[in-house]
Amino acid sequence: MLPQERRILLPLDLRPVKTLEEYKALGGLLGLERARALSPPQVIDVVKQSGLRGRGGAGFPTGVKWQTLYDDPSTTKYVVCNAAEGEPGTYKDRYLLGKNPYRVLEGMLIAAHAMNATAAVIGIKKKFIHPVQRLSGAIAELEEAGLAAPGFLEIVLGPDDYLFGEEKALLEVIDGNDAMPRNFPPFFVGIRATPTERNPTLVNNVETMSHLPAIFAKGPQWFCSMGTRDTPGTVMITLSGDVQRPGIYELPAGLTLRELLYDVGGGPAGDQPFKAVFSGVSNAVILPKIFDTPLDFGSMRRAGAGLGSAGFIVYDASHCMVKIALMFSAFLAESSCGQCVPCKRGCRIITEHLDALEHGRGSQENVNDIFYESGHCTDQTRCFLPQQESTLTTSIMHSFPEDFKRHAQGQGCLGGREPILPKIEYFDEGAGRFIYEQRPIVILSRP
């Protein structure tokens, strides 16, 4: 274990916890016992005191979200855990589930107690075979031990769509529909709603749920002793790309990006310096000039970037940023569900302009048109995807104008190698490397 690591969610030796009895011997289930001894308002108060922020990307205060759900007068409520994990550069949730599925399920039972929930559902991709198997076995053990009523903990298998991870689309899949975001947020209209019952639903991701058992077993003050005032606790970080030691690391919030890249990641994998880092596909590009920013939600936002789901994708100076912009834009365009015009039209048109620049058919007019079209990728949509397209693409263009100028003038790349879209299939711990999904870039042209 590296000196910077602080393993709370992960087993200290990284050996998978194989049985419920083994989990109990490690201190598991104590948090659930203590939470169930409290009333729901008291449970919510502990979560507020901990300062826990959602680890799914937005960093919203967990206790505030819980209070909103609890205060809703509806008589039927649900708890949902988001285990869809489809963003490029992320693998933390599957890694956690493979190492210890009991922790996230214990967290779900704590949340269900706080919400007086009718059921607790975990939505996960059908293709994640090993995590699904581990969850199924752990649920059976919890039921046999009398810690969960039969059928109370449910698994819903979903498609391999990026938008399955968007919480409103996640609820649609749980309701038996396609992964197409609905209009109303989960705290207003949840799963299995009827004309007379809205069924408000609490949605937290795997990492957020996994923090709850230790918070209740050891206390909110213990949790606040790690990380920063803005973001207490540890953060699961996926580090991929051009670094010597790619992997999944549990680190105290507040470590700087420079420390992550050099002390944890070992520095550049080759002889080229780092050029750009992306925290998934939801935030602006991160440049070396802000590498000393602490990795917490507030600091990263103030620096003009974002922590997101802490999946850091690293590219060195051998890459052309036009290629990378095209790769990410094509992924987002292909991922659009097509319900909203700013997304369906805007993402596709931006990708076409980038494709023209990359393949020698472009000019300064294409650059100008990208900025113009980005202004139409607004928040007047069912999800955040078109804003991701606008934020990510324009930040790359503003940060690397020379790369785009060369392409606009027909000069092309200066030896830029083909970038990899890090859609992670699994992590080979023995070799210390990620295995990526092999997928071509698809350009969705206008009819």
C-alpha cells in the first residue's frame, strides 16, 4: 500500500471479503445495528454531521438529499443504489463490489431505515457479471441471517448504455423501460409510481452507500477527521492513461492532483510530459497549471474543473487535442438518447465539425461553428449530456488553440498518436493495467 492511501472502503490487503461471517469479523454490520437503534431523523442527523457528499459526480450533500426525501409526505418511498458506472475512466464501483459487496448492501439497508423505504434496489449493468454474482450471493446471506426481509433488496439488470447511469434514466430502466431520462427528478417521482402515488426515491451511488456503515460504526467525527472540510472522508479514484501506475486508489480527499499523478501514479509513462487530464467526460479539461489543486469538490470547481466521479484520464504531450476532442464528442453524440433537440442535434453537429477538422476537410469556419453550436447545447434538456458536450469541447479548444489552428489550416497533427477512449472492462491487478472495451469512434452524420 502506498503511503498516500487510506483504505476504509477497500480491504487493507485488497483480498476480497468472501462471506458475511468474514465481513462481520472485520467489523461489518455494526453500523447497521447502531443505525437501526436510532430513529430516522437521528440517522439523517448523523449523515449531516459527517459532511458526506455524494460520490456519483455532483458532490451534493448526502444528508440534505436524505432530509428532502424524508420530509416528503408520500407514504411509499424507495431507495436505489446506482451501480451503472458507464463513464469513461471509471471503475471504482465495480472494484468495490468485487472486493466487498456486503458494505454497499449494509449502506443501502441503513438508507432504507432512514427513509422507511418499501424496498431497496440496486441498478447495475447486465454485462457486469462478476459484481452481479457477488451481490446476489451477499443478498442471499443477508436474508438467511435475518438482516433483510426476503425480496427487500433487489437487483435490476440494465443495458450497456452510458445514460443508464443518469439517475432519471436509471429509474426508467428499473420500471422496465429504456434508459431514457424522464422529466421529473427521483425525489419528486420515483420508481413504480402510479397516478395516485409518486413514490419519491432516494438515489445514491455505490461509493456513497459504502461510506455509511463506517460512519455509523465509528461516528461522524471520525469521518470528518479525514479529507477536507469541504469533502470529508476518502475518495475512490480511478487513474488511467499515460501514467506509470494506473489503478484504483482510495485516498483522503484533499490530496493534490500533482500528488496523485506523480506520487501515486508514478509520473508519465513515457518520455513526454503530461499535457491534459480529464475527470471523466463531464468537466472541463484540467491543465498542468492547476495540478496543485486539492482534490475535493469545492477546490476543483473553483479551479474551473471538477472532481466528478474521480475517474482521471491522463494524456501526455504526444497527443493531439483535436483527436481527443473528437473521440469524446463522438462518444457523447452516440450516447444521446435523442429525446431533446439541443442534445440530439447539437452533439452530432459538433462531432461532425471535429471530424472534418481531424480528417483534413475543415477550416476556421468549422472552429467558429463549434463555438456557435455549443451555445445551443443548453440545460433545457432532460439530462446534463449536451452541457457536457459544450463544456468539455470548448474547454479543449480554448486550452489548445494551436492544435486546432494547425488543423484549420490543413496542417494536421504533429505526430499525434491515436488516443484510447478508456471505457474500462476490468482491471488486471496482477499486471497493474486496465483492459479497455474495443470500440470504434462512430460519427453520427445528419441525414
